Amino acid sequence: MNIHFIGINGVSMRALAELTESYGHFVTGSDAATTGHDKTAVEHAELVVYTNAMPDDNCELVRARELGIPAIERAAYLGELSKAYEKVVAVAGCHGKSTATAMLGAACKARVPTVHIGVRDCSTIGERGLFITEACEYRGSFLRLRPSLGIVLNVGYDHPDFYRTKSELTKAYAEFCALSKTSLVNGDDKYAAKLGKNRLTFGLGAHNDFRAKNITAKNGKRAFVYKHANTEFAVDLKVPGAHNVYNALAAIAAASMLGIDEHEAAKAIENFKGLPRRFEYKGSAFGKEVYCDYAHHPAEISATISAAREMFPSVAVVFQPHTYSRTEAMMDEFVAALSTADTVALAPIFAAREKPTGTTSHTLGRKIAENRKSVFCFDTFEEIIEACKIFEEKAIIFMGAGDIDRACDMFVNEAAKSRV
């Protein structure tokens, strides 16, 4: 078939397009950031796939409907593709999905799985026996899947533009588990622990089926003893942060449930070195160690800053808030999380799919300043770069889910040029 992807440069869309090509289909695509949109682009398509961030009045979508060309939203298309596999493992949770999915993919490498991850260039095309995918909760996307094994890493509150309350979001997770033949849930999370009837649990508490105990920390990284039934052995992680104990434990547990030897799964995860924009080390610049991180939720921000504080005596954060609705709904939580850094620089809010509401980064900055924290607000990346040069902290993290990684690269590259 000729299949056209509207919004093809999104990380999930790009991975789905590549997977589609591997099946022998002819793929075309458009994206506002590169090619732009042109209604003639769909005229030879037999199927159109579009991202849920695409407005209904997009000219290509409108033209496809005029021509009677079937159009399917990304999550629904992912669900249809997954039906071609013998087993489907879907990794859900408000935080940690990408890392846990990648860890599980590494643990199951001998099965040659197809792995779908919402991080650029991190998905893999394998055989039809096993499909491992992130399961995004936004707009109920993960309810399009029918997993053999559904994993819930945690249940926080996010996407206030769609879920009005945490209760609504928790109900969606409950439905996700109900659609899964078997569930693996975080037994330490009071919301996740109640989900699923045919379930096993993982966590630190002794009540869990899969457990991490005797946790030790060194230079921000964790080692722990994995325990399942009568099996116990040590696991030593290369990725920093206490939160990665849960990600690793979930991955080993899931691999075990899939029939993978637990020791082999753990060895693969011990060799896992992380993903792009997940506390990714970018180099040294202007006397500071520079990291890039995708954190855009208060819980993720707190976890990343906490990991950095175990490694460095002082930490600065450059944060780009993601969407007006999230910033407004979680203002107090953002203030608390960002206030754990020594210095905070704020970029303008990354609007994504939204229109301005009146809330700005300056709104957030003023509240952080009330905590007697050093905070700055800037309108451009160039201004941010100049300010970061004179920050005194030993580490600086460029953080957010928008395009703040560009500012990180600019900062590192400018330092490299100054050394030449």
C-alpha cells in the first residue's frame, strides 16, 4: 500500500513509518517543521496515518476525507500493527516508559523482538514473535492495544488538558490492565498496586512478587539484590538515579514472565547505558558538566535533580516548561521540584499543541523566587547560553520535552569553539 504519515517527524511516527516500510509498504510523509503540509501530498495515498496533535482542519486530513481515503490516528495504527505479533508487551506509566521499554528490549534480545520506543533512533525492527512497545496514556492512546503483558510502572497525574482529575487517569490505567491478558504492576504505588486481576507485582516492599532489596548507591548509580521466589542475585546498574531501580526491576520481572532466564536478563540490563535525553551526558562546557534530560513533569524533574545531586555538589537547571495546561495545573509541584536545584533558568513555555493562556515562564519564575531561589527567565536560547556561561554550579541540566536539547547543543558547541 501507499501510506502517508502526517506529522512523520514525531519520534513515534518516524518509528512507525520505518516499521511500515519493513512490511513492504511505500511510505510518504509530511511535517510542519520540515516539509510543511500540502493537500496534494495525500492524493496518491491508500491510507493516511496522523498524530493526535494534528488539528482536524489540517489541509492534508481534510483532503484525505474529501477523497474518501481512510485516515487513522497514530495510536490506533500502532494497535493494528501490533496484531501481527504473537506476543505484545506494552509498558505504561506516567514516568519511565522509554527507559523500561529499552531495558526490556535489551533483556529479550535473544528473541529478536520488535521494539517501539518514543525516542529518536531507539526503536528496532525484529521478528514477528515479540512486540515490545511504550504505551502512552495521553488521550487514552494505550487503550488501543491488546497486550499479552501490560506493565504499569507508576500512576501519577498528567495531561490535565485531557484528564480532568487523577481519578479519570487512574480509571484509564485500570481499563488498560483489563485489556491485558496478564499485568505486571508496581506494588509500591498505591494506585498501580490495585490494578489488574491477573497480575504480579514488583517493587521494594516484601509483599511484591519481584523485589529489589539491599539497595546501595555509589556516584549516583544503584546496585541491588534481585529476589523472585527462591532466586536471589546482585544487579549493578550503569544508569544513575534511584528511579532506575524500578525500571530495571520491572524489565527483569517482565523478561522472566516471558520465559527469559532472569540472570541473562539482568546481565543485559547491567550493560544498558541509557537513552538520549535521559540524563544524557553531553560533555564539559565553561567549567560545568552538561547533561540533557527529557523531564517535563514535576516528579521526573525531582528524580533527575536528585540523581545529579548525588554526583555533584551544586546543580543548575535550564528548564523549558511543556504546554500551558500542564504548567498551570501543576504550578505548585513545578515550583517545589525546580527549587531543589541551586539555580534555575527558564525558557519560554513550549506550546506543543496548545495556544497561549496567559501563564508564562515568568509566572513560574516569580513563584520559584518566593522560595529564595536564584531564578532567571529568558526569551531566547541565545540569552540562556550567555547566562549559563557564568553560572557557578558544577553541573548544568538542560531539561524539558520540547526543543531545549537545541540549547544544550548550542552551549556545548560554543564551548568547543572557544577552546579551538
